[in-house]
Amino acid sequence: MKKWKCTVCGYIHEGPEPPETCPVCGADKSKFEEIVEDVKQEASPSVEQESREEEASTAGQDAPKRTYAQGSGFKAVAGRAFWKLFDLSSDLMVRFKAHPILVHSPNGVIPMSFAFCVLAVLFKSQGLATAALFSLIYVAFTMPLVLFSGYLDWKEKYGGNLTSLFMTKIACGGIIAVLTPALAIWLFKNPSVLEVEGGRAAFLITHLILLAAATVAGHMGGKLVFKE
């Protein structure tokens, strides 16, 4: 039985032909390559291994490199320092898996914030509403870093391929980034919104959309990790 590997996410498919779309990331058929099991002479593996190592060592040589500002003026020096620090930070975030670590924070706090809102309605508690507000503020401040680290992973690990899975994750990230500060500002300016019948329903429905976006984004991330 032939085996085919998705070059975007690494999913392995068994069959005479690759699938029309990857069941994990949604990449089309053209992104699959056949896995050929070598049954050659004993010397062949070492030759192929050397070839792979050479390709790996030269993989980044043709990639465009950042051109730092030249000159000795303050702006040029400050610009070089900023971009070098930016590149170093980006490399470290990818190397030490910053996105999988960071993304668990808002994905855990958003359900907690929604629960605080529901409990605040049930028990008519302003304290629980305040807890929901601080939870939303926390998510709003962490999301830029989550999105940035996710962007780095998408470019470095998945080649920036815009498949259906990544489009869904990007859309969900955008919804979370917009709705979280909107809900926080709403609750901050109108602390009694959860006590008013009309406003309460609108606020909870909006928060439910936020929760759904976080759930879908988490599910898509799980598909990438577990290839299911």
C-alpha cells in the first residue's frame, strides 16, 4: 500500500492515491508527496543521508535575509538594534514553542470569564461581574503575543500555506482579538449590563460567540498536533 505525506502538516495517508484534500489541514492533493521506502544497496542510504544533510545545511541560504539600515546616525543604529532584537526574539519564540504555551492562557480564561458572567446573572453578584471583567482584560492583553507567536509558527513550520484549517484559525483569532476588548470596554463602561434584561442577553450572546471562536481555534490546533 502506498503512503503519502502532506508537506504542510505532516499527515500520513495510505492508499493508491493521495486524498483530494488533507483531512487535517485542508491542503489540496498537490501538497502530498509519496513516501518511497528505500530497498537499495547498502551504500545507498549513506549517500542519500549525505544528500539530505547537505540540503538541510543549505536550506536557508537562498532565503531573503533582512537588510539592516546602514549608517552611524542615531536612527540607523536604533533601527539595527530594534530589528536584530526582533529577529532574535522571533527565533527564540519558534525554537522554544512559545505559541503552544501562550495559546493555552486565553483559551482557558475565556470559558472562565463566561462562567463568571453566567454566575453573576444567576446570583446577581457584582463581584462575579468584576471577575469576568478582569478576565477579559487579561485575555485582551495576552492576545497580541498569542497572535504574533502563532504567525511565526505558521510561517516557519507550515510555510505560510493558507489552507482551510489555517484560514479558520486566523478568522477565530481575529474574532477573539476584536470581541475580547469590546466586551471588556462594554462591561467597564456599563457595570450593570448583566442586570438589565436586554443588555444582558446581548452581552451573553456576544460572549458566547467569543467562547465558540476560542473553542474552534483550540480544536483546529488539536488537529494539527494529533493529526486527526
